[in-house]
Amino acid sequence: MLGDMPVYVYYILAYFFGSIPFSYIIPKWLKGVDVTKKYDTNVGASNAYYSTRSRPIAITCFILDFMKGFLPAYFVDPLAGVFGVMGHQYSIFMIAFKFKFRKAVIGLGMAATFGLLAVIAPVMILISLLAFIIIMLLMSPMNLFKWYEVEVGNIETVFAMGVAALIYVMFFNPDALTARAILLLVISTTVAYSRRIRLQLIDFLGLKKKKRR
């Protein structure tokens, strides 16, 4: 751990670091594009690409977002990494200055999550990817070939995260701090995806509301 400050100070710093909206700032700065008004409005590397069609911008955004989970987990502890992920998902800067407290969830945090898992549970990345493929094949096989598209696989992603977390905790015997971090990560990610899951379920079950005449 860095320095001698109380651990909660590092958690707060990790959250604020995670809150820096690189995937909003970089497309806006280099291309004049507001990703919150494009495609799925997600402030993340995938939407940065679909909004700008620039691979260098998307790769840069992915790396910076990846570091939000990686650096706090590597230099502090697993919970600090989760706070970095939560900063991305619920960016205080975007909430306060962009959305004026009208919107809570900003990003989905997959790049930051991979950064965190790369430090605390690399095998969980592989498990979650395998679970995602299996669940997507069972739920919507045609979408397996569209996994890269925005708005595809929201339900499957959350299920895969949950399954991977359960398998990892049951069979890989993580320490208590890592187990708590994984549980908090799954909860935070589920909340971040909740609106998208609701919309996808409505579409999946054919429950779209009819337009009033």
C-alpha cells in the first residue's frame, strides 16, 4: 500500500480517479463529439469508437479506463480497485457538471472491471468470457455474432459476471477482502446495467408498449 494514510482515503482517491471521464473528454477534445448524445450514451471506450470511428481514440480510452481498476487494485487493495470501477460507473464529475444530478449511471465499466480483475483474479476474466458466450448462445444465439455492437448482451454480461464470481469464490478460495471486492463489483455492475437490462427484457419478451394514438 502507498504511504501511511488511512485506507478509506485511498478508496476516496480511487473513486475520484475512476470518475475522470476519459471516454467523454478525449472524443470531445479531439473530435468535438459528445458521446453522451451518441448511440447508447455510455461513457466508455466502445461508444467512443462508435461515436468517432477512430480506433486510436477508442484504444486510448480503453487503456485509461482499464487503469481505473488496475492501478488502485495493484497499489492499494482489491476494494480500492472496485472504488475505481464505481467511479467510472457513477462519475461525480459527470453527474455534477454534465447531467446536473439528473442521471446517476454514467458508464458500464467493463474496461475498468477488466483492469481490476487483471490484478485480483485474472482467471475470472476467462471464466466470465466463457460464461458470456454460453449464456448468449442459450438466450440469443444470433446476437453472438454481434457481441461487439452497442446495446447487445446486457443481460448476458450481468449473468456472466455473476456466474464467474460464484465459480471463482467457490473453487479458487480467494481471501476475504478479494471475495468482498468481487461481491461489491457484481452488485455495482448489476445496478449500472439495470436500466439496459429492463429495456432488453422488454424487447426479449415482446412487451414493448404500444404507442398511444
